[in-house]
Amino acid sequence: MEILFEDRDLIVCIKERGILSQQGKEGERTMLSLLSEHTGSEAYPVHRLDKEVGGVMVFAKNQKCAAALSAQVSDRTMEKEYITVIEGSPAEKEGTMEDLLFFDRSKNKAFTVKKERRGVKKALLSYKLMAEGDGLSLVRVKLHTGRTHQIRVQLASRKMPIVGDRRYGSSRESRIIALWSCYISFVHPVTGERMDFEKMPEEEIFKI
């Protein structure tokens, strides 16, 4: 596991693809179990990444730090950005996407809907086109809300599914879902320092 930063209160690391970011079944290998092995004490999640997605994450080492970081997630002062490869290309080189999303737990899938109702949440992201080639686009995304599968469903609903994301309609062959958490920024709960971390993906699919 790659560690980008660590002190007595928190740890910033790279989550590998295929590992749960939060608690799993008993005995299952998760980021929490890996971090507990590394630190010798309990780790506390403050945000999540889909199991199939890798990249930069921050975890707290104590409950006080976890509460403070979770508050930053809630009030959107924690910034999170992603890099992704999509099929097709957005009409504008940069812009925003705003939708109403409903997550169906029985299907483990999110859907865009037209009207607000129980279980429906607003979703907002901004994006910037970074490169194009071979019918694909490299896009950097900044999340303004943190809905389940948000980036995946918002892009797919506009006929731009993420490469390798069969759940949301990708037709391109890929051994991975081409989505990566590349940047995170937050205020350290103890020192008050603004901390920024960036790590780009290494897989060939991202080199457009």
C-alpha cells in the first residue's frame, strides 16, 4: 500500500482497485483492515470509493479527526477530483452536470430521474476535457456532491459511459473501469493547514 502522508491523526494513501474502502464482510480484505495492520490501531473512513475504483483517499486515526474530516465532506470544503476515460466526447470542453439521482440498492445501480421524491438526491459535478483520441476522451472531474456511482451514472446518462464500466453501458473492452481518484484537498483538523495530494493513474488506458 502506497502511503502519501501520515501523522498521529490521519493517513493519506492510495486505494488499490478491487478493495473495499469501508467495512466489508468478516475476514474480508479492506482498506480498514490493511490500515489497521499498518498502524496497529483502528482506522476510520470519512469518504468512500467504489470497490472497482482506485486512487487517493484520506483516513482518520481517531474519532475526533474522523468527525472533523467528515464535517468537511458534508460542507464540501474537502475537494475531490477524478480522472476518467469516456466513450465519445462532451459537447463543451468544460462545464457542469447537474442531475437528480436515485440509487436502487437491490440492483446496486444509480439512475437519473426527472422529479424529486423519496430517496432522490441532487448531484453536481464539473468537468474539463483534457485530451481526445480514437473515439475516447480523457476528462478531469471535480465532485461537488458525493452520490453513489455519481460520476459513472452522470456521464453514462449523456451517452458517454466510462471505458470498462459495463454496469453503465460501456462497450469498450478494458480490464479496469477507467476512473481514478487523482486529487484530494482538505484542512488538517489539528494543524489547520490546507493539504493537497495528487497521484495520477499509471494504466495505459489513461494515456490518450
